[in-house]
Amino acid sequence: MRIEATPHALHLFFCTNTRGNGEKSCGDTPDTAILADQLKQRFKQAKLPVRITRTACLGPCAQGPNIMCYPQQVWYQDVKVEDMAAIETSVNDILASLPKGLSANMDPKPG
Ligand code: FES
């Protein structure tokens, strides 16, 4: 085993979970899946050190659809496709708030 620093300044987890039993879940709408695809492309074009991952349930289903920003402890809740610009602005603000040089040492390949 090796222990190393993550190469990403921040990691966005897009809940796309579906239950199929009538309980609310983020995957009830396609919004988080669409946002994951579109933001991945935008961050890739901008060469930002941001990792994007689709995930199963993050916990607060009733407030969803949810996106979690780690390790900055930011939740985007009740997101819709039309929130893309606001999320992008928020991510850029988070990156700008990081200590100088922190993200410069990280792999710029978004995933
Ligand atoms: S289904 Fe998305 S947080 Fe639970």
C-alpha cells in the first residue's frame, strides 16, 4: 500500500441514485447526471484540477438532488440543470480561495 496526496484540489460527487420504491432520490430527475457531464467538459476545457464522480446516495435525499464538494464541505442541494452557472461560479470561488500554489501543484486533468 502507498499513501499519497490526492491530485485534485476538489472533488464533486453527483448523486444519481435511484430507488424505484417511491422514496425520493436524486436520480428521479436527470439533472445531476446532465450537470456531471456538462461541468466535466467545462472544467476540462478550463484545465481546472477538479474531479467529477457520479455516485450513489450521499445521505440527505430529501434535500436532493445533491452534489457534494469534498474536502471543502460544501453541499449543493435541490440542484437543477439551470444551476450550472452558479455551481461553476461557486467552484471557481472555492479554487480561488485555496492557499496560493496549492492547486498549482495538482494534476490539472479533470476526471
Ligand atoms: S438519493 Fe441522493 S442523497 Fe440519497
